[in-house]
Amino acid sequence: MLNIIIFGPPGAGKGTQAEITAEKFKLFHLSSGEILRSAAKKPELEKEINSYLSSGRLVPDNLIIKMVNINIDKKIGQQGIIFDGYPRTIKQAKYLDATFEKKDVNKPIVLNLNLEEESAISRILSRGKNSERSDDNAKVIKERFKVYHKQTEPLLDYYREKGRLIDIDGEVDIEGVSKNIIVTLKELEKSL
Ligand code: ADP
């Protein structure tokens, strides 16, 4: 069973590619950003969650781990999962590995969308024009990149050392990236 993490900086196209890939390979698309944006619609959570989202900081590990785990528990071992935006810290990554170990299910492989920061920023800014997201503006984008470099990028070494990281060229257009992903996953499926 394919379990995948779609990884990359903000604006890399994780959400778009996760959606296309989920459809093609019948995977369950688990987007931590979507989980948070939808939880923020509940009055009792709105203020707390939005304070993180609109400033570009990460939601505390304990909170996001709990929310994501409810979704993992429903699917793990029954349907392949594609993680989008998760994990984003070493703590989340270790917790996720432990969850898969406990269930004796193959741990997820990471597809790292490689692209220049400049390309990622210009993508977010053009999305920002028609986006309802409070974090798609220049000031918050800067903070999201800072957080990415400090807290999320170290995961690349974590997964590379474990031999679970595959680089994907994220600089080409949407269709080009998804073609690369499909070829990679078909190969991967053969080896499972
Ligand atoms: P992007 O990857 O483009 O920044 P996301 O929708 O994945 O967009 O994330 C938006 C925001 O949601 C993040 O800036 C962060 O505040 C919060 N968030 C999403 N995933 C996580 C996570 N795994 N851990 C902590 N916070 C998260």
C-alpha cells in the first residue's frame, strides 16, 4: 500500500499535487492546512487557530498531532494516505513513524518538491490575489519561509538518512510535476 508525504516549501504546489495524486492512485488526501482551516470555523477554536494561521507560525505539535491522528486512525492500513503539509516538525515526523510502526504498516515515502524560493513566493503571491487565505500576503509569506527553514527543512535530512526521500523537480508546470510524480509512484508500487 502506498503511503506518501508530499513535501516542500510553502507555495511548492503540495495541495494541488496531492489532490491530483490522490485521485489517480485512490489515496486518502490528508491536508493538515485544510484540517486547521476547517477547525477554525468552529467558534470555540477559531481564535486560537487563527492566531497561528494568520501569523504564519506553526500550530503547537500537541494540537496538530491530535487533530491529524483522528484522520489517520480512520484510514491507516485500509487505504493509502497522502500527507500534505504534515509532518512539519521532527516531533510530528517521529510521532508519525511510531504510529505506522505500531500498526505494522509501511512507513510513508517522502516526495520532495524542489524549487527555488523565488518561484514559490511568486506562486503564492499570484494565488493571493484570488485567495481567501489570510496568510497569502508578503509579510506572512516571509514568516512562513522562516518557519519552514528552521522547523521543517531539517526533516529532509531525517528522511534522507532513512532512505525514504525522493526528489521531484517542482520548477516545471503543474502537469509536468504531476507526470514526474506519477512515474515515480508507479516505480515505487512495483517495489512494494
Ligand atoms: P503552505 O504549505 O502553503 O504554507 P498549508 O495549508 O499547508 O500551506 O499551511 C497553512 C498554515 O497552517 C501553516 O502556516 C501553519 O500555520 C498551519 N499548519 C499546517 N500544517 C501544520 C503542521 N503540520 N503543523 C503545524 N502547523 C501547521
